[in-house]
Amino acid sequence: MRNSIISLLFIAALIINASSFASDKLLIKDVTSAHNEIRNKHDLPPLIWSQTLADYAQQWVNHLAQTKNCTMQHRLEDENSPFQQKNGENLYWSSALKYEDGSTEVETFTAKDIIETWASEEDFYDYETNTCMEDADCGHYTQIVWHETKEVGCAVAVCNDKSQVWACNYNPRGNYLGEWPY
């Protein structure tokens, strides 16, 4: 019972934090610092936080939490959709932690954890040929290091099953076919 109460308090705190992610100065610093550590390796200008992009990301993860049970899905390219994709976007999903007794809890991550997961795709990227290894994904990494990108804003939402979905949006967007990221 005690663990259940603690878990519920943690989830409530995470949900409150998720809704205020964009205004939490420490989280903003963590997001921009994690991105800029990666960009700095390639002598790229630092990204700055965009409240507009953070609100845009929060709108999408809230939609995914409310209608798709945190199923990870990118925004639509459809210009008639209220959720039209206008920026670069990286998504991350995590299931709940599950225990032998059947209980679950929200897994905790830092913004740096999520961003480093995306950046780890660098291992699959060949700069010389501007290609990704077969059956691998490099798009999260190349969006982080896209030379023209100037701004980032991120958000997270937690679902009823304690899974979670994270989104970072980037302006200007990157990953244009045939163009090198840096």
C-alpha cells in the first residue's frame, strides 16, 4: 500500500512537471545543454530554447497521451490537419516499469538521457557518404546536429498505463534528402 501511494504521488508530480516542462528553468537548461554538447563536437552553433516549440511539442504529446495511449507517432504532413508538422521532430517512448507482483511505475529519465539516446545514432551514420547503416535509424541524430537549426523546445506526457512519450521540436527543421547535416 505504501509503495502504491508513493507511486501515485510520483506520477502526480511527473504529470505536473510534464505540464510545466516548458517553464522549468532547470529542464530547459538540461535540454539545451545536452543538445549543445553534441553540436559542439562538430563546431555547430548552440541551440536556444523556444517556448513556442515547447508548447507545440506539449500539444502533440498531450494528444498522443489522450488519444493514442502514448503510442509514438510523428505529426502529420497534412496541411489540413490541426496537428500539421511544421518543424523537425524527435520522439521517444518508454513503457512503464513492471514488477513481479504486477505493479507498475513510471520510469524516470532526465532530458539528457533521452537526447543521448537519440545522439547514439551517430554510431550508425557515415558522414563521408551521408548515409545511415542499413536497417538503422540516424534521423534523430542528424536533426540534433542539423547545421541550420537554431531553436529547440521539448515536452513529455505520461499515460494512464504509466508509459510516456517525449517530443522535441526543432526550427528550422532538418533532414533534407541529399543535404549533409553539418
